[in-house]
Amino acid sequence: MMMQAMSERPQDAVEEADPQWFREPTPREHWIAAALFVGFGVFFVLLFFVTYGFWFRWVTLGLGLYSVVHGLRHAHDARRSPRL
């Protein structure tokens, strides 16, 4: 009974993405994301050296490198996006 009520929708309901809710990040938001990703990446790379002899250190190195690369991509996007 409950499933049937939830599946019924009015015909005039149009689902569209609200441009204020789902917008492109501003350059400032890209710079913030770049700083966070690079900061966490450096932390994970340093954690790789601290956990010498532990097998999981390779996972932290991979996470650190991926995070730094992703942060650099955010910095690149911040430089090429238009100023708002």
C-alpha cells in the first residue's frame, strides 16, 4: 500500500536541476578544494614514512598521491575558470 502511494506522481511535476543548487564551483571553491586535497595528500605521504614495516603503508602512499593529483587538478580548474 505504501509503495503504491509513493510511486504515484502528478503529471505536471517536472524534475529539473535548480541552477542555484547545482552550479559549477567558483574559483575560490576550487582553491579551497585544492588546498584540502594537497594538504591531506601530504599528510598521507608523510604517514607512509611513519608506518615503516606495515603493509598498509602502500595504501596510504597511493591515497596520498591520488589526493595530491586531484588537488592539482582543482588548482588547474581554478586558474582556467572565469572569475565571478
